[in-house]
Amino acid sequence: MPPILQRLQQATKMMSRRKILLLVLGCSTVSLLIHQGAQLSWYPKLFPLSCPPLRNSPPRPKHMTVAFLKTHKTAGTTVQNILFRFAERHNLTVALPHPSCEHQFCYPRNFSAHFVHPATRPPHVLASHLRFDRAELERLMPPGTVYVTILREPAAMFESLFSYYNQYCPAFRRVPNASLEAFLRTPEAYYRAGEHFAMFAHNTLAYDLGGDNERSPRDDAAYLAGLIRQVEEVFSLVMIAEYFDESLVLLRRLLAWDLDDVLYAKLNARAASSRLAAIPAALARAARTWNALDAGLYDHFNATFWRRVARAGRACVEREARELREARQRLLRRCFGDEPVLRPAAQIRTKQLQPWQPSRKVDIMGYDLPGGGAGPATEACLKLAMPEVQYSNYLLRKQKRRGGARARPEPVLDNPPPRPIRVLPRGPQGP
């Protein structure tokens, strides 16, 4: 029997209660619509064999235990939302921070399992900001957990960090006229190692990954090589923000998920007025030089990312990424109108969808629901665009009710960290 028919036969056995309505076979893809009961999914599922598996293996069940290291300013909030929604659909427990930590696991301290709210343990999914500590995460997460993270090109990431945390990071506050160019011209004049939030001003990726962000690969190339080995030992996939859809294709394949499991709305995006339209080449070189450790990490994992795409079949991955983009646009139109657009927070009527604003100088955009919606589809659309803080609070309340944790006293942390950045009060905008 030809291999394609063998795989089809195996898939058919696994779906004995499902009725196959349509099957289209091509030289590299298999598309499938599946009828479950009397209801079709309101956005299409992609048959797991659309991209052939790396090995000639039978279809796998969906993987349910995932730890995502949410790095800063790398599209991590969008990945987090994908994982939160998957966990809800499959009734999985999401690890969430203790109230003393607010919506991050007491970042910038090294992660500890004690930072996890007791009502959210033992978890299946973890996706909130933390500083990586392998031993503590392995103590918390079940055996077989898949670890993933995401990196972003360091110059673009640093521009975003400088804008987003300009009012909180002392090194950035010292710069006259909040000038990124002035900072990168002489960063040592403004940066002080060890200050609160100093990690946002120097090698933030390395810090988030548990590394020493003060090390320089120019002075100690062995340190960068060792940090890369540590990351490769733990993380099954390092996604690349610049190739977000291709990264989601690899994530979907790694976890044996469906296309609808990785559909998304872009979250925590700055308005055009709050970011540089393009980073000049000289400024980008200066940012990479100052963040040389991050640059070394990114260059290595960007190269390994494309080797992984090549092994999966580049044409296949590109085709599936295109299908993902098309399905995403259909979903956004269904949820947010025929011309879905990101809006400033002040124009979003749905309170649950108003994104947190780091300062009056930075506008974070979001989506809003059309008026008059109700029912399961509206609920799904609400979760699709729900910002991190609101979704984390919602999941914590839900998991407390599920576990009967309301009456359980919450432990008091020893040596609590400084309070994280909080939203500024709304008020008249300055000039």
C-alpha cells in the first residue's frame, strides 16, 4: 500500500466517530474538513498532514503541557494569548502569578515555584513573564513538558524597550529628550548595572533566559557558547518574531495542534506615533554592539530556525503560513468587522479589551467588539483580543472557583519584590 494511503488509513481509524466530508489530495498537501456531530468549526481546521511529518510516523495526539518563556517586546503577549485560549478550550490549568507578583512571576527576580498561585498548581501551561530558572521550572511543570520561547532582532527589540520602558528604567530616564540615538552614542554614560529595571537597558534576552547580561561575547566568547548550549538543552523550539507565522507553523507541528489552535490577533502593539518607522542602519549597528550578547543569541537561533524550516520543507511551511494568514484574516473579520483595525485604548468601548498603557508617551493599541454581539462566538472573539492583565485575572478567578480556593489562605512571600509597573491613571493628555 502506498505510504499516503497508509497514513490516511491510520488517520481514519483514529477518527472513527468523525465523518470525513471532503478530501483533497495533492503532491504535498492533504486538506480535510471534518464533521463533528452536526457542527463545523466556524474557522477551518487544517489536517495535521498538510506539512508531512519529519518522520514517517502516525498522527499524534495534541500535546497538553507547555512552558513558554515569555521574553520582553518579542510578540510574546500574542503567543501567551494563544496558549491561554488553548488551555481554556481543553480545560487545562494555567500557572499564574501570586498576587504579590501581579501579572508576572515576580520578575526581575529569578523564578521560583513559590511565586505561583496555589490555585493554579499543578499546571499544564505556563506563559507569563519570568526570569528563567531551569531547576525551579522542572520542579513545577510535569514530566514531558515542552519548553518554547521567542527571540526578536536585537535592534528592533531595543527600540521597543526604550520606548515602552522609558518612564521606568533609570538608564532611559537619564537620556535628554528621550533620545535613543543619544543613549546608543554613549550608553555607559546613562547605564548603571544593578539598578532596578536595568535589565531592560542591556541584553534583555540574555537576562530573561537566565544569563548574565553584563557579559560580553567580545571579551568572553565561551560564555555566549555556553548560554546557547543551555538554551538548546531545554527549549524544543526557539521562535523568531520577524517570522511569526512560520514560527507558529513549527509550534503547531511540534505540539501536534490544529490550525485553529494557533490563530491570533496581534496584541500589545504600539501605535505608529509611538515607534520609529525604520531604524537607521547606524543606529541598528550601535544597538547590536551594545547588546552583543543578545545579538549573538539571535543570530545563532535565527540560523537554527531556518535549518529547522528546511528540514520540515520550506515550501510546505510557507504554504501553511499562508493558509494561517488567510484563516486569521477571516477570523478577524468575523470578530471585529469587515475592516478590522487596531484602535487606541481611548476608542475601545469594551473595558475588558482596553490594553494597559505604560505611559502617556506610548499608545498601546487593541481591538474592540462590534456592538450588539452575544453568545459563544462573541466570547471567543473577546478572548482572542483580551490583553494580558485582564486575561490573567480572568483565568485566576476561574481556576479559583474550579478548585474551591476562595477560602484557602494565600501564603505570604518572604522578601516580596518591589511592586511591578502599574497602569497610570487616565487623565488629560499632555501636549
